[in-house]
Amino acid sequence: MRVSVALSVLDLSPVSSGTPASLALRRSVDLARAAEAAGYVRHWVSEHHNLSAVGSADPVVLIGAIAAATSTLRVGAGGIMLPNHSPLAVAESFRSLEGLHPGRIDLGLGRAVGTDPRTALALQRSRQALALDDFEEQLAELHGYVDGFPAGHPFAGIRAQPDDVPLPPVWLLGSSEHGSAVAARSGTGYAYAGHFGSVSPVEVLRSYREDFVPSRHWPRPHAVLTLAVLVAETSERAQALAAASTLATTRLRLGMPGPLPSPEEAAAHRWTLAERNTAGRLGSKLVAGTPEEVVPRLLDVVERSGADELMVVTQVHDPAERVLSYELLAQEWSRVTQSGEDVSRTGEPV
């Protein structure tokens, strides 16, 4: 048992059915306070646009609110979708956050736009920009505003302010082997989206570690594995919560996103054939059950993948049940890893 593997939170700020979208932001702040008390080390928030299921469209604003409401938790973006932003603006925003909350900010960067093509055009204001695949050039430019550009560079001399604080640690986000390869050769941290990624976390994290090129900011690799997890006090309640989460994900995949349904709404829902087929293709991306059922499954994939950290995304309609899921997971994770007991996939001691 590798007791050094910490737990962190990926917060999508889900909008629950029957509630205003702005409430999702306030609930994210509440969740961060609870996560800090439960022993989680990081709380990352997402960037999604024109999506009624998600409240977090501006991670910088939410990161500032969460950092101000907590004291020890690392807070960051999971992530900033770099194609939507000027690298200079990103460097300035995150240096400002670092100046306000020293040593507690993370900068996770993604290659996707986090929205549909029409909304992406509204964000980027250029069809030419939409067609570009220049993420690595954008990443190098972002670092240039902090570390300096080579002589003769058109932006030489431009500095991201405030320039008396470092840029927070940069992580690249990915859901495929391409993302891990970019992170490895760029010498950054890497966070793999195992909750929807297209490849095995065992393979993608191995490739990242083997191909990692040490950099000034990252002398060694650090891999975060993100998984979708639901924990409840009984198996029956966990499965009811899972049904609601699966319905929400299915609607999103079918291009019909909406607020997160309650377990009762999911139970009453009459699934169409398209929904059933889509839900079936989701496979076993969601790990749900009691703490004793869930923790062995999570430890198994962490051990096989060699992840340095486990980041958990939990989509639950009731904010109290969502907090409880994180608390139950943290308690059992701590109990098992600190005791050093070995467990099987069923949760029974071996």
C-alpha cells in the first residue's frame, strides 16, 4: 500500500435540477471547506461554457472565492482551456492569484475548448483561431511572460504582472495518449481524466513517466488520476445516486445536457433506446458503493497505474449527500492506507 497517494477534488460545480445556476458556485465554496476539513489536498474547478449542467464558466473567479474561504487547501483550475484565452492574460491572472494566496494555487491547462463550436467561436472571435492546433506554442508563450523570451522574440520584454511572485505549478490535462506525451516532453505535471478518458490509465501514466523530460519547474514527473466516484452509507443508496449521475452523463453525450437530476427523478425516468445504448457504452467509468466497496477498487487502479495522486469527481444532486460522499471516502481511504492492510477488489482483507 503506497500511503503517499493523496486525495484531491475535481469540482464541476454541477447545477442540480430545480435550483438556480448561481447556487452551484456557492455550493462549490461550501464543498471546498468540507474537503479541507476532511483532509483533501487539492480542489480544482473546471471551465465549461454555455452548458446548463455546469455552473463554473470562469475558473479564475471561483478559485479566488474558494482560496479566500479556505486556508490550507491547494486551489486550482482543472482546467483553464488555453485556446479560449490569451496566454498573457492567463499568466497575469494566475500570478495575481499566487500573490493573493502564496503557495496554494495550481494552474491546470487543457487543449479543448470546453464547449460547442458556435460558443467556441463566440469566445475566440475568429474562425482562423478555431482551426489552429498551436497548444504547445501557446504554452511556451505563457511561460515566456514569466521566464523571459529569447532575444528577438516579438514579445520580448513583456512581463506578466505581478512579477515578484512565481507562476503557480503548471499541469497539463488530458484524456488520451497525446496529452500525456505533451506533458512529458514539456516537463509539467499531468492529470489524466480517467472519468471519461479513452485509454487505460495504466498505459497512459506509464508513458508519461517513462517519457518525462525534467524541466526547471518539474524535476520529476507527478501524475494525477481523476476518477468518477460516488460513496454512500449503503450500496442501495450509492446505486440510486449512480443512476442519476449516469442519466446526466448520458444526456450530455447525446447533446441534450441539463441540470443534474435527483435519484428520484432518475428512478422515474423512462429511458429511451438511444439513452440505454449510450449509457451502456459508458462502461464502468463510475465507481459507486459503500466506502468498504469503493476504496479497494480505487486502490487497485492507483497501484496498477502508479498514480501519485487520486482526484475524485462526484456528481450528486443533494449538496449534503455530495459532501458526505467525499467525507466517507476520505475516512475509509485514511483508515486503510494508514493501517497498511491489504485489501482485495471486494474489500475483504487478503
